[in-house]
Amino acid sequence: MLIGVLIMGFALQWYDFTHFMYYLVGGYYLRLLLVIGFSLWVYRPTWYWHFPPQLTAILRYSVLIFLSGAAASFILDIDKAMLLSFSKEEVAYYSVAIYIAAVIEAPGRALFQIISPVVAEAINANKTERIQQLLKKSSSNLLWISGAFFLLINLNLNDFYQLIAPEYRAAFLVVQLVSTGKLYSMSMGCLNQIISNSRYYAYVLFFSVFSAILAVVLNMCFISLYGLLGAAYATLIVIVIINSLKIVLIAVKMQLHPFSSDTLKILGCIGLMFTVFYGLVLPFQPVINILLKSAGIGIVYTVLLYFTGALKGITSYLNRKASDLS
């Protein structure tokens, strides 16, 4: 969200690139300080001057998670680095498109920080039903929320590109392809947290390394053939393959999966909304078009989800709150 807001401000020429970098770095440090301050406020750590029990297992877990994080960081910019060898301008178009598509993951980032300790507690207590419940609920909730972001981004893309430099429109399809992959990632719910906190955490390193290798190979093949769009194809394929392997892993090892009947209902609503609103062109200024179309999308999307029963978890919660107040 921070990056998206800063990019919007830069596009509207509120500040230059130098100030953009200052604000970006400052925003990350501010977030770090807020997390540290809130953590110390919630829980005061106790210092122990001796090694903890099971030190070997802790070190092994830490090293594997560190290595997997390093591999994941490598994946983030490998497509941009490889695209740079073909065209510097296309890297700028591609980077903006990636940041736009990354907004879809914003709800997941917030939810995962909350749900991760809950998942770890359920796994530690071996509560299989609780884990399944968390997985399915997080999957359906993230899918419909991220689906709303997906629709708002892709259905307003024409007007958005009119607000910035016209040449950035070259990455129009990149946003659609990558955002589709991001939506698939969100549909898995807290699956990554389940893998990381279970005894199968070693697979995290395998997935990270394999996705890095796959990204390099696919980018080498597709960028030379399709240029800017080839990098988007490679990113989408990596996301789909790696996430599908994760689903297979927990299905085989833990007999769990994130999907339910609500998944089909939400996907149906997203597909219907995309089909109906995609060709809608309003004759006003881009900002007004975005506001009007976003309002219409939000209302129709919510009504569709409500009448299909995909929001039964939310509606039951609201009904309980209403009954408590009455």
C-alpha cells in the first residue's frame, strides 16, 4: 500500500524521484519502528543468558527459513534484471505494472500477520479440524476481498493509464496477467503459514529454490520471444506452478486443501463482474470515471456475493453483533 500511494504521488508530480526514494526508505523504517514499539508494548521480553533447549532444531529451522527468504528475494527482481538487458524503458513500464498488481496482496499481508500465530498454536496442539477451518475461512475471505481489488484495478486500468504517461500503457496486459497470479496466491489462504509452522517447513526452501530456477529459465525463454509480456507470462507460470505444488503437498501430507463451495461462487462472481464491466467506458474525466465505476463495482459485487451465499460467514457475524446490541 505504501509503494502504491508513493507511486501515485510521483505520477501526479507531487515530488521528484529523489524525494520518492527518501519517502520509500523512510516509510519502511517507520513501519519497522511501529512494529517494534507495538511488540514491546504487547509483550515485554525476558532475557535468559543460556542456550535454549532444542538449540539444533531452532538453528536448523532458522537457517532454512533464512535461505528460503534469500531465494524469494532473488525472485522479486530477477525478471526486471533480465528485462533490463533488452530495454530500459520496458523495465519502468513493467515495474509500475507489478506494483499495481501487488496491491491485490495487501489484504493478505495484513491477515497473515494476524493468523500466523493462531495457525502455529493449532498445529502445535495438533488440532486438525481447527487448521482446516482456518485454511478454508482464510481462503474464501481473502479470495473475495482480493477479488474486489482485482476487479477495481483491472476494470479501471484504462482510466488509470490516462492519468499517467501514455507510454506506460504498454504494460496493460502485464497488470492483468500478474494480478491473476496474485489472486490465485490469495485464494490459498494461510496455506504458506501452515507449511512454515508444520514439520514440513523444509519444503519452503525447496519451493523457493525451485521457483528461482524456474523464473530464470522461463524469463530467458519468454523475454526473448515476447519482451515485456514474456516476463509477465513467466511470472504467472511460476506463481501457478509453485502454488499448485504447495496445494499438492498439504493435500498429500496433511489431507488438507483450501477450497470449498464458496470458492466457486466467488470465482463465478468475479468472472461475471469482469465480463459485464470490462467493456464499460464512461465519458467523463478519468478520476470521475474511476470513482463512479468503482462505486458501481463495489455495490454490484457485494450484492452478488450476498445472494450467492459466499458472504455467509460475514453476514452471520454481523447478525450476531446486531442481536447482541439489541
